[in-house]
Amino acid sequence: MITSLVAAAEDAFWPYSALPPERIALFLEKIAEEILALGDALLDFASAETALPRERLTGERMRTVNQLRMFAGVVRNGTWKDVRIDPALPDRTPMRRPDLRRTLIPVGPVAIWAASNFPLAFSVAGGDTASALAAGCPVIVKAHPGHPQTSELVASAIRKAIAALGLPNGVFGMVQGSSPDISIKLVTHPGVKAGAFTGSLTAGRALFDAASKRLEPIPFFAEMGSVNPVFVLSGASAERGDAIVDGLVQSVNMGVGQFCTSPGVVVGMDVGMALDRFAEQLRFKFSQAKGGTMLTTGIAKAYCDAVDRIQSIKGVRTTRGDSPAPQPVLFEVNASTFLANPDLRHEVFGPCTILVRCASQVEMESVARSLEGSLTATFHGTAGDLRAQPKLLTMMANKAGRLVFNGFPTGVEVCDAMQHGGPYPSTTDARFTSVGSAAIARFARPICFQDCPEEFLPAELR
């Protein structure tokens, strides 16, 4: 099946990539229209398969639709192609300069792996698919086994849009199944020219390695594990510690902790009684927090296993939420325990976080230095706190793709300026984003035309 899907995508690439921007924009808008036309059936299937509430899914459906519409606007605008023109200088000495014109062109068929935690916005017609189609690339989606019926419904909406505009059927294809062999066959097929993935570090790294070992290696953009550290500085803790606790508990437990930007590590410094009160309030809030049904039984088991491993580490204090497993969990450690145990520095996908108590600024910087790359890093601090931490701010700017000040990282705005990507292991290439209009750049490559007759130039270079 993969062979036929990729062959169809290859056949569709040339006519699809040659379409005028307006035609591709209309296609994206038609997909959005067809998704809305699915009505409540889409929400019913998605809720039944993922246990996500209808209110959340209603909002996610609009995010999916708005992403498609946003990329339609990006295509029409055309500035994403980063056009650069250096006209010829025929009289320059000692040598003339040729006429040079640079633009971006689509890379070819793209393989997309749907995510478990966003059955609409990061799935079959999600941001990866929308940005690849916007770039002029046919797409083959590997549907997530956690929501197969939802995936089929959305796929039917894309196929209706293809038929309505008379596009080649190979512009979109989808394969179902849970076997890792399906994913390996897809990423190693010579007709696939790029891949995008959202999921675990283990699966993402396996696909990235397979893509890199091909006879013709391809770019593979994987979003994987991220602990999204939150630094609570002393002035902010003393000034508004209770409010920070409320926001933090809500952020950690949002969606049963199943967000890539959920805060997995909270770092505070013992100054006076502020951090003691902060920790006490955090324990109380977590002891009252209610759990919920996770996306799949596999995700729930992995979460409970990770919690058991962490609480078995010597020096870890555990506070559990008031519900059956999987429960919200707060862990507390001092800096030395955190630094001595690498397992504490890896993402746990679920409603838990680790409070790290530092005795000095030196310890806080040591904790920051030990962290791996993340999608986000957050600072709660007064102006004075932040002025006193130039080294910490610089350190985390080199370890995260988005710095959040006096807020929380959950909630990723889909817009031009968003960066949803960071140093490894949060992603395989920190130069790119999977959210926002800049996501289109993953699926294009630069090409330069030298002394090309105007009639043979792409429209944007004439």
C-alpha cells in the first residue's frame, strides 16, 4: 500500500507544485470547509476515541480550520518564498556579475506522522499537512492508531476537496496501522523527500535515524521530548507566589498533562520563607487535584511506570492527587539530587512536575546547565529578579525555542511569530517550527536561477 501511495504522490507532485498560488490557497480553504461540514460526527468520534471533552475538541477543530486558512493566506502573500534578486552588472570589472535570482521550491512528497494528543490540529489535516500542502508538496499521512475513525473522517474531507477542485488524487494519501514496520517503510521509501513527526523521543529518534541512513538522506523534522522548565525567582515568589502556584497547577494538569509544552520541572531558590510557602501551597493544590482519562492505555501505563521510577529515587518527596491512577503528582528534590539523577531530567508525558529547590544562584545555574533542549523555558520574576540573572537568561535562550515571561508555556498561539521547536531532544532541528506560518519553510528548498531568460523564470522572480 505504501508503494502505491508514494507512487501516486510522485505522479501528483509535478502538476500540483506547478499550480498557481491562488489554486493551492483555494484547496486549503476547501479542506477547511469540508472539515466543518463533517459537523458533530467528527467531534463524537474524536471524543469517543481519545476521551477528550467536546469543548476542547470544538476549539481544536477551529484551530485546525484556522491553520488551513492561515496557510492559504501565506500562499497568496508569497513572501514565504524569501525572494532575493541581484541584477546583472555587465560593466563590472574585472568580471561581470551575472543576473542571480533566488526563490524557494517544494521538496517533493512529504510523509507526516499524526500525533496522539491533538487528534485534529496535529493529525491528518493538522499543521504539518497544511504547511506541506501550502508549500506545493503532496502528503502521505501515517494516521495515529489512537484515533483511526477520526482520521478516516478527516481524510474523507481532504479527498472531497481534491475532487471538488479537480486535483490529482495523489496529492493526499493516508495509511493506518500500529506496526513500526509501516513507519520505517514510509520514511525509507525513495519517493519520500521529507518527513514530519510529533511524538515520543524513542519513536522520533528511530525514524530520524532511518531517514538519515537512507541512500539519499532526507530532512526529518521530529518534535519529541521536552521538560519545559519554569524558573520561579525570589522576588516573584515573595510577591505573588500563590498566583504562580495556581497558574502552574492548572498548566501542569491541563489536558491530563498531555501537552508537549507542559511544565515538567520547576526551579526555585530558597530565600527566606518564600519558597517554603510556595512548596506548601503547591503540595496542597496537587493533593486536591483530580486526574482524568488519558489518551490511550499505553500512554497511561507509561505515565504510571515513570511516576513509580521517580518516586523510588532516594531523596524524592512525592505528593499525589486525589483520584485513582493516573493521578496528578508533584515531586520535590534538592538540587544535588536532581543533578545526580539524569532520569529526573527527561519528559514524563502526563500530569506531574518536579520542584527543584536550589540553595544558591550557583546551584540554580548548575540545574539550568544540566537541562536538555526544550520547546520552552519560563521565568517568573520581577524586573529586579531578571536583571540579576543575565547568565541564566542567556543559558536558557541557548536551550529553548520560546522564552515565556511571567506566564505559562501551555497554549501555543498559531501566528507568524510563533516558534514551536527547540534544541535536541525537543526537536531534531531547532532552526524550524511546527506551529505558525514559518512551518512552511520545512518543506521547501532554495534554488537560484543565473542569467535565466525571463519567460522561463518562476512568476515571483520575473
